[in-house]
Amino acid sequence: MMMICRFVSRSPWSRRFFSSDADRRLANAISEIHKEMESVFGEPPASGLAGSAENHSVTLNFNDSQIRSEGCTENKLVSGLTHIGSKGEAQMVDVSLKEITKRVAVASCKVILGREVFDLVASEQMKKGDVLSVAKMAGICGAKQTSNLIPLCHNINLTHIRVDLSLNPQDFSVDIEGEAASTGKTGVEMEAMTAATVAGLTVYDMCKAVSKHIQITNVQLEHKAGGKSGDWRRKNR
């Protein structure tokens, strides 16, 4: 095997193969053989495949576009997405081996009403009733339905849900904050974001008869705690 490896690495045609984009697989095959030899003998050979790979390393460097064309970058990204299987198919994450910890997440969003709608909401003159109270209840109910709305979310036993809405006269908006908590094996970020989003949608529904210009903006996670990744908090800009 050693003599074969040395012959491959030193023969003139091997250099032509290494310099050809069409035969890059040969370099990969030689590298795999080298790894197997190292696992058997306990150390890499003094010359041969390792030397060949090093001698031709300049011809084995590819630019980003070549890597993307070969799918290397895509495979690396896919491997980091827990909701994607080895073949690229969608999957629900198996959390059975995760530790049970307290999980908390806080999310927020803003509903820009405009001056006219803002004044009606502030004075509780909307025909559908108390906008903020109805939206608060909707956000709580929404958080509890997250797994029914988002296919790959786990059905979580929530221990706490908080939804707060406040009028912001500076930009005639409603600032919304949703919080979800649970003691379990997976996070509650989606529950917190669903609470804030559903509350925002309810504000829109309560006020759309007056204005179609209302905007729901800045839906985002603000803070999460618990789990393997620990605490995370959005930095103030």
C-alpha cells in the first residue's frame, strides 16, 4: 500500500489530475486513503499521500463560487439547522435526550396606528370595544396555540404567559411585549413571539375599520433563558 501511495503521488500523470478541476475527487480519495493508513499504522507516512496533498495544495484551493457549486457551503449550513434532516427534508427535532430546565422568552412588536386611530384607542371609542384588553387576551390564547400554528413546534406545557400593551404617544403606536415560560426540554421563543404577534394582529383587527394604513412592525425576540444555549439578550441599538 505504501508503494502504491508513493507511486500515485510521484507519477507525472498524478500532477495533471490534481491540477484538473474535473478530477478533484481523486485528491479527496487519496486523502481518505491517507486517513485510513494513519488509523492502521498510528502515524501518517513520511511521504506519499500526505506529501502529495501538501505538494499540490495550491491546486486544491477553490474560490467561494466553486465551493457553493459543489454544495459544500450548503451542506455545512444544512447540518446546523436542527429542523432539517440529513437528506434536506423537514423534521421535528427529537428533544427526548435534552435536560429539563426552566425556559423563559420575551418577544416584542409595535403596531403603528396613526394619530386618528391612536386617539380613538386611547379614549376607548373604538366600536369593537376595549382594544388593548381584547388584544391582551388574544395574545395569551395565541401563545397556547403555537404548536397548532407552526408545524414543527413542540406541544409545550406553558407555566406562564404574560402580554403587556402600552400606548406610545411619540409615534402613535401600541408597544407590545409577550413573555412565555415553561419547565421542559425545549425553548419557548416561538410561544413568546406568537403571543406578541397575535396581540398585534388583534389590534389591527379591532381598528381596521377606521384605517387600513396600520402597520405591525418589529416583531422580534428580546430575551431568552434556559436550555443548552443559556441566556441571550438583544443588544440595545
